[in-house]
Amino acid sequence: MRKVSSIIFLALSLTFSQAFGSSNLHFNTAPLPIDSLKAPNDWFLMDPTDDGVIGTGAQKAYELLKDKQPKQTVIVAVIDSGVDIEHEDLKGKIWVNKGEIPGNGIDDDKNGYVDDVHGWNFIGGKDGSHIAEDSHELTREYVRLKAIYEGLTEEDIKKKQQKEFAYWQRVEKNFDTDRSEAEMNYEFFQNMEKMFVQAADIVKEHLNADDFGADELAQIASDDTKVKSSVGMLSQVFNNIRDSDMSVNEVISELAEAKAHFETQVNYAYNPEFNPRDIVGDDPEDYKDRDYGNNDPTGPDSSHGTHVAGIIAADRNNELGIRGIAEHVLIMPIRAVPEGDERDKDIANAIYYAVDNGAHIINMSFGKSYSPGKKAVDKAVKYAERKGVVLIHAAGNSSKETTPTNNYPNRYYEKKGEASNWLEIGASSWQADEDLPASFSNFSSTGVDLFAPGVDIYSTMPGGEYKNNSGTSMAAPTVAGVTALILAYFPDLKPEQIRQILKSTVHDERSTKVNKPGAEEMVSFGELSQTGGVVNAYGALRMAESMTK
């Protein structure tokens, strides 16, 4: 579940909106860190009671385990954009299919997938090619229904078509609105980048420097009109940015990322003419088909999935980069999520693959607003439920209240009932104040189970790199890591027991008054999820131990 918004983007949009008019942007600021303008890189491992930071208490949890031996290595399937399986901090942490002989072109273990040594890629071609971008599901539904209903009125519609025709009308309206917003935002950020870079270049020339920050900017005294104007605009940006260590070049990089995001939306996500599925070569409407894809679980851009994997499983003992939450864990990479919306067929098959190949937990940091193949996904979720696999899903980054019909995939079965093995996770920050829920996080007093650290999470990136990312995409693997930590020592616990443990032991902040995501009002944190709390590894382990004695 990708979240492009950041404190940098918000600061830039605020500055330029004030200077050049408003824009219909959807960016959200992160909260102020404790004691400084930056959170500790390992804050998500810290403990609310001992450290004064609303982390998971994972480090404290290991104190309970120092005299205990793990009983199993837990396999966590990461259905995502791909994972850099060669990352220095994930060495020895990637699942190996021991039934497969690498590179012999034979399906040795007869699981239906050739040479799937480290997982599978459901959005790749048999020739080794990849889908990098895909359209949004809204766009695909628009294209499908337009061919049937364009130009028709209610008088033209037969009774049996009325429900779908009403659906088409909603889809058409939403598509037109969202595409227009994407086009406007792309144009806005193009202009913003041009003006910002121009102002930065003027100041760089004045300072005779290749880069500078807020401190250098504050010391400039010049009567030159261009310099004064540029300093004024850049100062406004730096005043809105809460990270005092940011340099102007880093801001420019963030700005370029924002522009690229909206360019991708215009060219791919909301482009009715774009359809990359020929790369895969399957029929995306044939939900019974599982024989497609390739054995490269990394793909062309594994940034998102690599970051997710590091939160769960980065080596805790190599003194490199970061420590993941779980020690006795392996990541099973399954590539099914492009830049754009995942397809229901791929998600269903990814779940089947994970379950059939021994995953104990499936992390799903993705989501969308439409699900034409929900029946197939539900069937796969029920299969995982029967097999005792825990499903952990990111609630989404739209600052909205989720319902059974506006955020997919979800725990609610299309016909009736809901999955007992499903955990829905919102994103929280490190402060027990009004900014505790991440401003971008989705929420629901019934649909979201609990919150978990998801703001400025420092984790692995492709090529041996590391980066802070924010999103419910980070909160879900935080819970997946805690779940893996529990199951390593208490393997007999069932998914419904895991769910009970995690929900019963949250760090309780129900009564804390917080900013409601997406609204200018204060609510109790308890109104945003079933539990009103943040995942608590230490408490969860204590309860797990008491339940298994």
C-alpha cells in the first residue's frame, strides 16, 4: 500500500499553494517526534513504558525470551512489489524451496511452478519480463463497463441490468473526478519543481555552494531582489518542514518523487488505453488459471516489498542497518503488486501459493477501492483460514473510514460471515498525543483491529540501502513481525488465538484525544479501531505464554 505523501510534500504544497493558489492535493503531514525533530531509527522496537515512545516493545519482549528456545522458524509470505533477496540485511532470511533444484527448468516439487526457489512472480512473463506499472482497478472497470453502457440512459436499460448500470454511473463519475485530480496535481508539481529548483539555484550561486540547509539560508543577508525573493520562498518551505536536517537537494529529490508519482498516475493508473497484461500472456478474467508468471520474486522495483520485509525480518545480529522485529523467521517473496492496483486473480493465486508452500503468516500491504474478482479472493482467504494461516492487511492511506465495500481486500465475505484469521491494521506515530494516529491512516471502529507503528519507519531498500517510509504498509509488517515472534515460541496457537492475543494486549490509548485522520476534529483514539490500542509485543508474548502453559 504505497503512500507517496510526506511532510516534505505537504510543506511544499502548502508553500506553493499560499504563494500561487490552492491545489486539490491529498498529502498528509507526519507528527512531531519526541525530544527532537526526528524520531529514532529504531523507535518501532521501543517500549511505551520504558522508553516513552509508542513502539511495539519488541526489544523488551526479547527479555522474556532470553532463557527460551524457539520451537520453529516462522515463514512469512510477503505479497508485494517484490523483495531484494540479495540485500545485506536479509541474508539468511529469505525462504528457500528445498524441493526445487535451481535453474534446471523443471518443476521438481510438482507444485505447479518451475524453479520457484525463492518464491514466485505473478506479474511477470515466461520470458523473464515484468509488469512494472498497471492501471487502477477503477480504470479497468471504467473500460469494461464503458463498452457496454456508454451513451445509454435509464430508459434503455433492461431490468436485469439496472444494478450494474447504476454501478457504471458511479464508476464513470469517480473515474472522471480522479483522473482530473491526477492531471491537475501533475501539472501543479511540474510547476512547483520548476520554481523551487530555480530559487534553489539562485541561492546556491549566491552561496557558491552545491547544497545548503535551513541554517545557511537563515544567515543570508542580501539586497539582491532575486536572492531575497528566493530566500523568502525557500525559508517558507523549510519552516513548514519539521525535519531541520533536510537539505535543499533532499527536498528537490522528494519533489521529483511527487511529480513522478502523479506522472505515473496520468500515464498509467488513469489511462484507459494502457493495458500491460500482454506481458504476462494470460487471461486475467480466468480465475481458475494458476499457470502463469515467472520465478523472479524481485522484479524491476522492489522498493516497497524490500522495506516491508526488513521490518519483519532484517538480521538482528549483524550490526548492519536495522534490526527486524522477528529473529527466527524467513520471508517468502511473492510478487503480485505493481505500481498501480493489484489484480484480484493475482492476489488469490498468491494466497494459494503462500499457503501451499508452508507460510504461517501472509503480509498484505496493498489495497484498492474496487474488487470485481472478490469472489475468487474470498475463496483463497477461506482456504488460508482452513489451513490455519494468519492474514495481516494494511488498512490503507486515504484518511477515511473503511467499510466492507470501499476498501479491498477485506475480511468480509461477499455472501456472509468474515475471516477469523484476518487482522486489519492502522498506522500510528510515536507520540501519545493528538498525533498518535497517522494523519493518512484509514480507520474504523469495527473494521480496523488495532494500530501499529507506521510513521517514519527506517528499513531496508534495494541495493543495500535504507530509508524512512510511512504508511499502513509499514504498520502491517510490524504486526506480522510480532506475530512471527509469538509463533516461533508458541507454534500451537491458532489464528483466532493470535488475533485474540494481539487485540487483548494492545497498549491502551482509548481515551486519548486525537486528530481524526482526514477531518478537522478531535476524537477519542478508541473510536478509530476495535481496540483503541497499539500492538504490544511484550504483552502479547506474556499472554501467549500464559495460554500455552
